[in-house]
Amino acid sequence: MTKHTFTTCLLFFICIGTQLAALPWRSDKSFQPEDSLVEIELTKKIHSYQQPWLSHNQTGNKNGLVIGPNQILTTADGLSSNATFRIRKGGESRRYEAQLRSIDFQANIALLDVEDPEFWDQMKPVKFAGEIPQTGNLQIYRWRSGRIEERAAEIVRLYIGSGKLSDLSHLVLLASSEISAAGWAEIVMDGNRLVGLTTSGSKNKQLTILPATFIAAALERGPCNDGPGHGFFDFYWMRASNPALLQSKGLDPNTNEGIVVTRATIFEDHSNTLRDGDVILEIDGFPLDKEGKYIDPQYGRLSLEGLSTRRHAAGESIPMEIWRDQKRLQIDYPLPRADFNHGLIPDRQYDVEPRYRIAGGLLFQPLDGPLMRALSKKNSGAMEYYREMQPDIGRPSLVILSTVLPDDYNLGYENIGPLMLDRINGQPIHTLEDVAHALDNPPNGFHRIEFMHDDTLKHLVLDAASLDAATERVLRQYRIPRAASKEL
């Protein structure tokens, strides 16, 4: 080999080595995933909303991460308190029994523990990133088929979005990766620091990631049912893009500050210092532009909704500067607890079995978000209309006739439903308990079931004397174990 050839080869290998060192899948070897990453196997009971007396066991796998003594972090997605958990580490075949210590569906996080001290031998906790990177490459790790799989990811952007299991507003990281079938708490690392957990993946190779900074803040607040919980902004607002809108309130139409409150209180169950028509100029020391954005010192321009979870827990007050009655005012806004089941039709039901009552083949159920989604192809426009309403004294909740199980007793009514109940035998119906009480008091020997005036069918009539016999016959015919859910 000539001197020239040797020099050329040497430069070639130096070049190749430099390129390999820069490749995105080259992780920081100070982090060893097998020391911290675990595989969670779970078995839980799944209930049918369309046939609420039926249930079956479902098994699944997801990832977990050791973050401290007796603390295994994962997402709450797919978990329930009735599930059983077994955990594998280091690719071992041995499975350790685990317990669910806390779960926060609003924030989409959960903590598990393994009581067997042998499990914790050689396991090392992972440290959280203090700040989420906005550009560059990340590494994704997960257990799959008994081995650790690693994939590169590229950061796309940071934004304020909603959680997968709730409408809680918080920082979300979007990344692009070739990894397939992701979204089950795969861990996302920047060197040896946790950046977040994946919550969903898509066919266009984009991953949604729950940032470590938000996870840390949520863990500090404690589970929603035990700690102070997460706050949210209980008001609707609109952009102040049209100059006439600000000018009508006595503000400079050329200014680029402020958004207009269109509805100061949505759930109406807490003390609110805002009023309809207020112009919010500043929240927690951050000026707002007319688009409802503020400049975050770490992450740049973000939506104001993220300020509800940035530094504060429910119950705390956030200072605001507003424009009201031709003058600037300083107010303290009490941050209400995030609970998105306040609506007339609760949107989320966490970790609960569906409730029902069967009478003469008529299936009655409380109307909530999971049931609406199960009946999505049959939902009436009236249901969607009531979905946006808040409960009041006259109508705290809704019950529907979701379907009719055909029997001679309900002849002619086989194809009706779902329909929202108004009254049975003259009594207003708000709960399943109301249904039972009303059916105990039929006037003139007939049951008269009336529906909300928005629905197409106004009422139906059934014989009262043969109701119980018909119910028993329907239960036998359709092999239904009981006429009502257990607690009824």
C-alpha cells in the first residue's frame, strides 16, 4: 500500500466514524434501558355499553419506567383499578406481580409498584429532563417480543393540546419516527434524560408525547382524587382580530393585545371573578396577543390555555389584568378543579361499569359520553344539542331508552331508540332510580313513557299488569343475568 493510498483510507474511515457518531440512533450509553425500562402485562374487564350486562377479559402490554423507589411510571391509558398487573424486566421470562398505587386519568399517568424486593435489584431510576428540547433528535425505547427496541425520532414542534383521556390543556410534544404501532408509553429520551412518554402514534409517522415536565408537575400535585388536582380555565373566549371589537370597548383598535371573554363561567359551580365581555390582557404576568397567545420564556409562542397547568394547581389563584368598564383592572382568578363530567351529558367515565335497567325488553341507560360514542351511528341531533348544555335544578342528568329487545310485550316498538326520556307515568325522569320508582306507580293500568319534545317519537304505552312477567321472559330469552346493574 502506498503512502497516498493509506492516507486516503485513513481519511475515509475517520469520515465514516464521524458520520456514525452523529447518527440519531446513537444513544448516550450512560443510559442503559434494560436497567430502567420494564414491560407491563395487564388483564382487565371490558364492559359493553350497547349490551351493558356483558363483559369480557382483555389482555394488553405496555411499557413502564422506574422513576424512583417503588415507583414505575406509565400512562393511564388502557388501565383500570380492576386490572391485574405483571411486570417483566431485562427481558427475563419471570413475571412479578404489581399493584396500581395511583392513577390520574386527567393527566394520563399512573404509578405501579412491585412488592417483591428481588425485582428492584439492579434497577435504576431515570431522571426527568428539566426542559423539553424544541429541535433535534431523540431516542425511543420499548420492550417488544422479549427484547428492547430502539428507534430514532425527530422533534416536530411543541404546542398546547389536550390530553388523550381528558380535555385538560397542557404542553404536548410532537415528533416524527419510523417506529410502528406506538402510543403505549414508549419512553422518549434525550441522552440519559426522560423527555416524555408516547400517548399515540399515527400512520403518517407522527408521535404524540406527554412531556416529562408536565408529568413531573402532575406527580407533584398528586392524583386527581387525592391531591389538589389540575386546574383549567372555566371560560370561553374569542380572538379580538376585528378592530371594531376592541374599539367598541374603548380600546385602541390598532393594539395587538387581549382576547374577549364570551362566557365567563361554563360549569357555574365556583366563584369566578371574570364577567362576560371582559378583555383579558395578561395572565400570570404574561401579556396576551389578539390571537390568545403568550410568549413562554422556555418554549416561545403558546396558547393561553397552557397557563392553567403551567405552574398552578386547582384551588390556587392566577393574577389577571383585564379591561372592564373603560379601565384596566387587576383581578385574581380562582383556578377551578379540572372535572369534565359536569355537563348534562358527562363526556368521560373513568373506571366505572355501565349502568342500566331493563323493563319489558326496554333498555334504559344514563346518557353519557361513552354511551353516545357506542351509539354514534344512531345518535339524534337532539342528543348532540343537549351535549353542550349544563345541568340545572330542573334537569340534572338524562336517561335514554337506548334500544328495545323484541318481545310480544313490546310489539310495535322493536325498532325505536335511542330516545331521551322526559317522563314515565307523569313523573320526571333524571336517573335510573327515577325509572324504577315511576314504573311502580302506573295510572289506570298502563305505563305511559314520554320522550323529550326534541325527539321524533312523543310517547309509547305498555300494559302495566304484564310488565314483570315480560321482563323475566326477556331475561331468559336473551340470557341476561339480571334486570339491572348490580348497584341498582
